[in-house]
Amino acid sequence: MENPYVPIEAVIKDVIVENPIIKTFVLKPEEPLKFSPGQFIMLTVPGVGESPFTPSSSCFETERVEVTVLRQPGGKVTSALHGMKPGDMVGVRGPFGHGYPLERFKGNEVYVVGGGVGMAPMRALMLALLHEAEQYKRIILRYGARNPELRMYKELCKSWETDPRVDVVYTVDIADETWTHNVGVVTTIMKPEDIQDVKNAFSIGCGPPIMLRFMVPVLLKMGFAEEHMFFSLEKNMSCGMGLCGHCRIGNLYVCKDGADLSYDKIKDFPDVWA
């Protein structure tokens, strides 16, 4: 893109209802969109505004991109998106930020932890990992949601249960009579025995800030190195290029230096989980 401030047009090809408050929008940009898992785009609703979203689809499919959107109370852009239908047009800027360091992950265990709508970027990461699963020692997924109804990607998650390439455990905070997995917050399914070689393993977490904050001591107790613990941070990213300063954490800009940052880089900033 010659001018990073000007979005390219994208048509909504499909709208998938994940649950009562989350939808996945399948977009076809007017030109191929290449991104790495963990990068984000700025999505524009004409006449309303734009907001940052991390693609939830495979980075190997550049002709289309999927974005999973939680309808935020009072959120103009997310509310407008949830009212859109196939054939409607949106704008896309980006991608911005850095993706996960997949090259560093290769040959090692990768511990993926998602919570709530934070499973969206984790889906893109999982699809990338499984695309070349033989490159990684083990792929481990731990996914938590508030209740069974609010889980996302239900059919895909069900397929992962029987995929020998994935060690997967699911949990919900509050169960119903249909739920057959663990009950409890996501940290209750994070166990030291999940990892065989924690010294060289990498963890990646995305979810509500409170979840990430409580993940930190669990991961440290498991033995993960601080520089091997990556988190996708939720910050107010407006420009996408580190110019507006809205997403600044200390000397870092989440949009430019992240949005996925290792714990050793952010641990000393008191507002990191705010």
C-alpha cells in the first residue's frame, strides 16, 4: 500500500455468527492482503470510523481475510459491523505491527492460550502452526470461555480434539448440562506437565487483560523464560504506526512494537494490563 493512511476496499463475502455477541466477517480485499499471525489491520466502516482487529484466518490465504468481532457496548464500529451483511463494503489498512516469531518457535513446543474473543488471533496462529506442524516439537492449545454458548469456532475446535498434532484442553467458567470438559478459568488447565522441555518452549497468550495478568505467575511457575512468554495486548491503537501515542507503554508502542510483546519487555511497566 503506497499510502498507509488510505484504506483499500474490501467486500463482505460472508458473516458467520459465532455466538450471540461475536461474528466473523469474511472479507475479500480488492488486492491480496499478506499478513503474519499476530499482526493487525485497521478496519473502516464508511461514515462511522475504524478500529483495530487481528485477522483470525490463515495467513496462507491472501485473497480473503477473516476478522472476528465482539460487539462492544457503546462501540460505534463494532455495532455498525454487526449490522452489516454480505455485499457491504468496508475499508482495510495494514497490516501493522509484528507477527509472532514463528522461526524461533520451530523445533520447540508452542503453548497457545486463548480466552474469550482472544481466541481470534490464536485461531490464525493455530492455523499457521498446523500448516507446517512437522516444524514444531509439539503444539499445545488451552482455550477458555465464559460459558459453552460463548465459545467460538465450535466445529474447528471439535476437530482439534481428535487431531493427533494438537494437545488440546478446553474449559468454561460456568458449565451447563451439555459441557463435558473442564470447568474453571483458563489458568486451571495450565499445568507444568503440559510441557516436556519448558526451558526451550514458547507461550503465547491472548484474552482479557485480567486473564493475561493472572497467566504470568502461572507461566513463570511452570518454568517459562520471560523472553519466551508472548502476550497480545489490548490497547487503543488509532494510527497503527506509533505516531498518535495512544497505545504507548513506557518506551514501547503496541501498534509498532507489538501487538505481541514478550514479557521481559513489558514487565516493568505498571499500566501494561490496564
